[in-house]
Amino acid sequence: MNLHDHHLIRLLTNLRLPVGDYVIFGSGPLLAHGLRTTISDLDIVARDTAWHICASLSAPYPAPSGHGHMIRLYGGALEIVDRWLSPMWDTDRLVDSAQLIDGLPFASLTDVIASKWATDRPKDHTDLHAIRAHTAHAYALTGGTR
């Protein structure tokens, strides 16, 4: 499946957010890498113009994590936060280190691993297993070299 055909990605791209002002996090990078075919929502960390565009569409409220603010769009299909989960996650670093896949900024799998390890929910265990299998396969394809 083409990433841009996914309904959540279409909702996001219709917002026309500037690429340098947000990063897709949560399970979104697993979708981009083909490690998940379905996700229930798209988690986005936004700053500056991207945050202001989203805030013009729906009022921000305190994030459930207790850290920063959240905006839910399209009935929660898109969940935009100005900070990720805890103070250990620097918004600028996350956005600036985003990996472009099909022109969209995704968090690195390394950051996804750290986040899912910290949240430690049952679905995170499944995702971590998929990432490990993916990276082991990629490593094997290189003949064990970098």
C-alpha cells in the first residue's frame, strides 16, 4: 500500500503542515516502515506554525500525560501534542531529527523503541518485537556489516 493512500496520512497531508515543524511518532513510523498495516490514530508532535495551524482548528487542552498540551482532530484520528510524554523528550530534537519517508517526517525507530519501552503497554511489546525482527532482517541483508 502507498503510504499516501492511508486515510490517516491523507487527513494529515490535507492540513498542509510545514514539514520542518512536526514529526509523526507513536505507531506511525511502524506504518511507514511496513511493520504495521493498521493503526487507530496518528500521533504527531508539532511546534511553531504546525502547532498554530492545528490550534486554529481545535482548542488545545492539557495532555493526558500531564506534560504539555494536546489537540485532537477528526474525532481523535489525529492527536497532536506539543511535547511527547515526558520532559525527557525534546520537541525540537524530535522534529529536527525526523526521517523523511515519502516526503513525511517520521520519528526514528530508535526513538520509537525508547518510547514504547518506557510506556510498556501490551501493544508496545508487539511493536517492539516487530521492530526487532525488522532490524535483525535488515542487518542480515547487509551480511552483518554496516
